[in-house]
Amino acid sequence: MSDFIWFILIGVLFVFLGLIFIWLGWQIWKKQRTDLIISYHNDKVSEENRQAYYTLFGAGVLVMGTGFILSGICTIFIRSLLAFGPMAAGLVLGMAMLVSAVMKYNH
């Protein structure tokens, strides 16, 4: 297969993964689906902090999904390794949000 087809396949895969992450983040943030988060991280969150915890955790997953979608679109059109930048930035920022949510509210 040519490089063009591989970049198209990788781009479509990243967009698909981004949509899954955005759906998961929306479910955690707005629908407060606690079953999507490992129970260990939910056990110690106090009742008054649950809304803020789900908001920050869900937003972190949404940021990761947005990075995947942007990277997928860039990969399809740019066809360069620089197109992986939005994915890396989204993953780093999203993971930082997840870690901060766990460290702030899970004690």
C-alpha cells in the first residue's frame, strides 16, 4: 500500500477514537456515569465534590478526544508526522486534567 492510503487509514482511525473519547467524556461529565470510571477513583470522592470531580474528569477525556480528532483530520490532509502534534498535546493536557481531578478530589 502506498503512504497515502496508510495516512488516510490512520486519520480515520484517529477520528473514530476521538469520537469514542468525546462520547465517554460527555457521558462522564454531563450524564455522571460513574461506571465509566474505575471504582477505586470514585470511592473516596466526597458527595459535595462529585459534581466538580465529574466535570474535570469528563473535560479531560473530552480534551483527549478533541486532540485525536484534530490529529486525524490533520493526518488525512497534511500527511506528515507533524500531524501527530494535536494528539500529543491533547493527551498531555487531558491526562494532566485527569491526574489533577484525582489528586484534588480523591483523598
